[in-house]
Amino acid sequence: MTRSPRSPRRARLVTVRPVVALLVTLAACRAPAPPLPSLPPLPPGVEALSLRGDTLRALPVSAAARARLEADLAAAVDRLAANPGDADAHIWVGRRLAYLGRFRDAIVAFTEGARRFPRDARFYRHRGHRYLTVRRFDLAIADFERARDLVRGTPDQVEPDGAPNPRGIPTSTLQTNIWYHLGLAHFLRGEWSAALAAYETGSSISPNPDMKVAMDYWRYLSLKRLGRDAEAAALAASVSPTLEIIENEAYHDLLSLYAGRIPVDSVLPPSRLSTVTPSDAAAAFGVSQHYLFTGRAAEARALWTRMVSSGQWPAFGVLAAEAELARVR
């Protein structure tokens, strides 16, 4: 059924209406659960503090993109209001808020979902993801570990994409996302052994080449940080250069770079290393690791600085660069 277009005024109300008010209303019949952690207050408009203590605000988006994202959020809110007992509806309100850069509101939405559905691992997986975004690695690890425990011994499930790839084929699953992000949280904290363990498990359960190369990329970096260079080299060499990759071309290219098959320019040309965009952040961070491991630490540090200065702070590649600079300092 075709719905009539949402009026601009309605869309604007959805944008400014605090999501907390809706969730509190819907929480009247929630199942009891232990209190869940919350974030400390920040000034209006500030989503997070960087690892250096700088304030981080939602990034600007084009008018057309904002209109589309707000319409998606409005539809998700309508669905939740009509179906407060629908776990999927709770999930999508949180995800749509995050796509708008409203990460703290997304955490509130996932927290309320976790209170209503305390055995549903998806709420901890998604909330942990957004705790990473707002630089709360401790809370992220706790959520991913809770999600890991909840899915133990259960069948995996495909996670639908909020922004589908051109082929419309989702590549990630609930369990691979739990292990991927748990490994990332440990890596960002410099806990290389814990990161490696997470990525080894994630690699072993990856259902397709896209997830496998993502896990193996971070496995490689973790092995290198642990000084296990021969194992890292063998891992990079074992990844076929002819894999059919749908989304994670950057990770595949980086593993080829580490294996010595291609030069840096084949991963990212110099012009794209000088002005890092969100889509290039993962590749740029991987190139910085190549610099670091080949005795070019000054170039690695300069690239991290450019990445952090780009302002694209929600990108995980930029977050990883920020964590590297924090460790150097």
C-alpha cells in the first residue's frame, strides 16, 4: 500500500521530539531487568568526547540525505508506536537514530529494548556498537560479552542492512558482528591477545568471503602487534587475491598489500590519503599500519593525525587512528 508523503512539519517534529519520551511511554509494561549503564551528561549537541577530551558533534549532512534519514526514522517510530512489543521495531528506531548521528539517543533506544527483551542479544550487539562510536570501550566490551553469551549454542542469523549494498545481499550476521566488534573494542584498548582471540573465533564462523577478510585483516594486525610476524605473513599470503568480495574490498586489498602483491597506491592513491573521507577511513588506517610495520612510524603518525583532523570521527578507521595517537602520547 502506498502511503501519502509525510508533511515537512511532521518530519520536523520527529526530529526534535526526544526519543526518550516515546520510550518511557512504551516502557510501562516492560519486563523487569537489572539496571543498565548510562552515559554521563554532555553539553547540548555533543555526542561524545574524543580520547583526548575534545567535544564531538553530529556531522552535517545534505538536506536531501537528512530528509531521507528523517523519513526513515519517522516510519520506524510509527512502527514502534503501533507495535511496542515488536523487538525488531525497537531495533530499527535505534539504528535509524544512529544513522542520523544521534548516537546517544540510539543508546537510549537500545537500552529500552534490552530492558523489554533482556534475552535478545541484538540489543547488546547494537548498543555495544554505539558505545564504541562514543568512545566507551569498557561498556562496549561488556555488551558484546553479554551478546556473545546469549547467542552461545544458537543458530546464527543474517543481519539486514540499513544501507544495502548495490547487490542487495547482506554479508554480515549477528554472531559475526558480535565477534568483529568485540575484537575491535579490545584492539582499540591495546589488548592484542583478546582482540586476536575474538577475530580467530569470528573468522572460523564467517559465512562468506566478505566477513572472512574483515576478520582476517584484524587478525593480521593483532598478530603483528603481538610480534608473531611469521604467522601474520602466512595469514596474509593465504588469502586468495581472486575472492569475490561484495563490500569489504578495502580489507581484501589491504591483505594483498601486506602479502606484498600490490603497492600502497593500489589500495588508496596519494590524493585520497591526504584528505580522508568516511569511505576511505578503513583503507587509510590499514595503510597506516603498513607504514608502522615497515619502519615508517613517522608517516604512520602523520596519517593518523590527518585522519583525526578530517573530522570524520564516527568512522571506525578514524577512531582507530585516534586510539593510536592516544597510545603514542
